[in-house]
Amino acid sequence: MLKKRIIGVITVRNGLAVQSFGYQKYLPIGKPECLVENFDRWGADEILIQVIDRSPNLLGPDFELMEKLGKLGIQTPLIYSGGIRSVDDGVRLVQLGSDRIAIDALLHDNLPEVTSLSKILGAQAIIASMPISLVRGLPMWFDYRSKNLKKISIDVIGLIESDVISELVVTDWIHEGMTVGYDQGLVEIFELKKTAIIAFGGISTPKQMKSLLQNRKVSAIAVGNFLSYKEHALQVFKEALGGMPIRGPVYQSSISELVD
Amino acid sequence: MERLQENLPLELVLSKLTAGIIDYGAGNLASLMICLKQLGYAVKVSDDFNVLNSVDIIFIPGVGAYPAAMKALHQKGLVSYLREQARLQRPIIGICLGMQLLASASHEFEYTTGLDIIPGEIISMGPSKWHIGWNTVETKASEMALMSSNGGIFYFNHSYRYEGPTKYQVGLSQCPNTIATIIRKNKVVGLQFHPEKSQLAGRILLKNLILELVSNA
């Protein structure tokens, strides 16, 4: 059966991988390509690169970074997010080595372009990404460019449920990078019939992971900061998640295993 | 002519083998190219018949929509070329959309005739909509090259699937119903998953499959 996934998240700002805390505080931790290679070696199920300074500064996607990552020859599927404005951007990212793309600002700015992207790349390659918080029980959508909260429009919900995208990243942006854990209420407020949820933000312990992975709405959990605190963190988490419907820990990703 | 000579010692087969990746503008060729190079093969990426004639095995990659991919293959004259290569028993591996292109037709967006090398049609996944992530593949016992990959877990990312005669279905997965994820007719094999993105499991499968296909060429 299809496994649920643990996605390694690498947040990039000013060309450096950073630890991000609540979408407002950032600590540089090194070159993104080094983290990508680590997650690949540790057997991540997918790797999400989110370049957070592209859309606010109208820079477009970081093609240079994507090209660099594409040439690493990693064996793990890559998802790129950050600055995507058009079909041409999406196609170029895929040609440079991204397997899927995640859309955030474009959901605010240009829904028809998201639909066009889906027609060219296929909906399976398109992920919607939404930072959400609950305000008096109501879901509010955070625009990280303006730092404002707004209601989720019917048009956006309609697009998410219309086979244009394949999965939705629901980010608990308030708890992102913190150990208090992901607010599972964020998953519960979405009554999506067709679209599975990737939960991201503050997921730091096997207990929190188990709870999310047992939720039928959740197809994957995404973990960022908490994979950077120790070596082989992915395998350690996977070991602790015995009995969950996930792919087990991988310890042999070396090409040397193939030498007769 | 760089194609493999018959009766080469097995250990030389890998080192002398050249893989050709068809370039028809579809998606991410770099991942497959690097993967094959890491496995020790020379790689040529081309849409030129002369170049493709010189390789030992042809890969049809693919990301995106079926109609656009077939249109691109037609524009480059590759449809009749690939049909002829299959008839000549040359080894061909189609990956993801590349596997689906091997079939007779697809219902993605509109009815589109495929390469028609392996009988069958490409239809929607149905209620499950997507098949995204890692899933187990059970291989047919008769497929010796796939034996060590039986029960292996590979990375999938698609929303349409193969429907056709069971005799061509040599690998199956549950999603949640049983679907064909490896198809084969003679020297032509289709892999619905991405071996180049399936870490060690993908490379083991590719290595064994390529070796079998070219060593019996």
C-alpha cells in the first residue's frame, strides 16, 4: 500500500539554509546543497526546498539554486517552492530537476495561472502551500509578504478541490520551528474530499508525528528545523515511528551497494 | 557502431554500455541522466535517429500531460522510429509518462493515440485520484531480472494508470485497488514509478533490468 511520507524541509533565505521560527526569526545553518545531500543520504521520502525571500522581493524562482541541486544527482524527489509566477517558471524548474513545485504567493495573485501550470505539468506535480492560523476558531490565511491575515476565499477552496493541485501543505506558521507541536485543529478545519494534506510547522517529536500520521486527511508530514539538530535525524524519527504506515528507515543509499 | 557486441564477458557489459535518453522536451532529463552515469553507463541525450541508433538501450522519460508528449514525439518523427525499434527487438524502457506512452492510447484530457507498442490504454486512477509517494511493487515470478526487486518500495507520482491484458503486467501495486506498475512486451519495459528517484531500490532494479535487456539483445 501507498506509504505516508516524511518530507525534509529546507528553508532558504539570502542563499543560505536557515532555521526559521514563526516566520519571523531566522538562523543561518549552511549551504542548502549540503542539507539536500544529507536528507538524500538519510532516506527522506521527499525534500522540499522553500526559498522564502523570492516572492516578497519579486525575484522569481531561484533557478541558479535549482540548477545546482539538479546537478547533485540526488536520489530523492525534490519539491521547489519560492517565487513561482508563471507556467514558464514551473516548466523551467522541472527541467532543472524539480519533481514537483509548491505554490504559495501565486494562490493570492493569480489562480488562472495555477490552473495553466497544472495543465502543462499535471496536477500531480502541483502542491498548494498555505500558512494558516486559527483565530477564534476560524481559519485565517497568512500572506507572508504583507504579514497580513485574510479569510480563505471560496475561489481558492474551489481550486484546491478541483483537481488542479494534488496536495495541500497546511503550515502552522505560528508554531513553525517551535517544540510546542503542530496545531491539529488546522487539519480538522479542512473538509477536503479530493486533496490530501501535508502538515508542516512545529512537528518535533515522534508522538506528534504519530498523531498526524494516523489522521486520514494527512498524506505526509514535513519537518524542517528538527532534522538539523542531529545527524541521521530522519532515520531516528522513522525508527521511533514503528507501526506507522510509512517507509522504514533507510541506511544504505550508497551507490557502492551496487558494485558487484 | 557503438552497440554492444555479442558474447562480451558479463563484467564488461556494464562498463561498455551506452544508454540513450530521448529528448522530446518532456520534463527532467537530468535526474535520469545522472542516475545512469552513476550506474556506470555512458549516456547520450538526443532526438537524432543516428545517435539513438548507436546506443544499447533507449529510455523514454516523461513528466507532464500525455497529449502534449505525443504531439512532441510526432513532431520529431519519433513515433514511427520507436515503433520500428520495438519491432527490431531493441531494448526500450519507458519511465512514468514514458511508460504510458508505450500503450495504445490514453484518456488523459482527451483520447490520444499512443506509441501502441504494448497493447492497453491509459485511464484515470478513479476515486483514489492520485498515486503520489512510495509504494510496494510485487513482480511476477517469471521476470528473473525483477526478482530481487520483488516487494521493493518505489516512488510514484501519477494520476493515470495502465489498463490492458494481464500478460503484459509484470509488476503490480495496491492503490488501494491493484494496478499495473511494470508492463512488458518482449524487450520493451514500462515503469510507472521513478527508479531514478527511488534511492537504492530504484538503482538495483535499473541495473538488473538493463543488464538483462542488453545481455539478451
